[in-house]
Amino acid sequence: SRPMSEIQRAFPAPVDVMVAGHTHRERLEHREGVVLLNSGSITFPHNKELRLGTVGLLELTPGELHAEIIVLGQTTDRPNPGRAMTLDIQDTQPRQRQKES
């Protein structure tokens, strides 16, 4: 992983949340005070052939953040390689867990 200071340089001011995509790999983490969310891919997870993948959910309210990676299910004969994850932050205290599939 690239250092957060290097990633932050891509923005005109420091950010608390970074939402990215196009990698086809889901990611959800809280690192150095920044939430990183990459939803993965709906239909080409982990760059595999056509199959169900993952989506991301981000909910922001004053003093709270809730983020999830949601596995969309299974495609017949093509297992979904995605991992469900969730992150909840209340008043800057993170609580992260991976969901069992």
C-alpha cells in the first residue's frame, strides 16, 4: 500500500474519505484517519469472467460513517470471490469487521 501522505497529494486539501473504483477488487479500510472505499465490480470481480461481484455502500450523517462492501450473490458454476466488509465510525472511533459469507 502506498503511504497515505502520497495519496493525499492527489487532492487540493486533506480528505477524510476516498472512494475509488476501476480495480475490480473490493477494499474497505480506515488508515491514518482516512476511510478508503473501493466497491470492486458488480459483474467482473477480481478480473474474472462474467459473474456476480460486489457493490459499495457509504452512509454519512453528522458524527457517523457507515460503509459496506456487499456481495451480490453467486453465479451458477462461478463462485463470487468478493468479501463482505463493514466499517462503522462514530465520533472518529472506527469499528471494522469482515462479514462471514
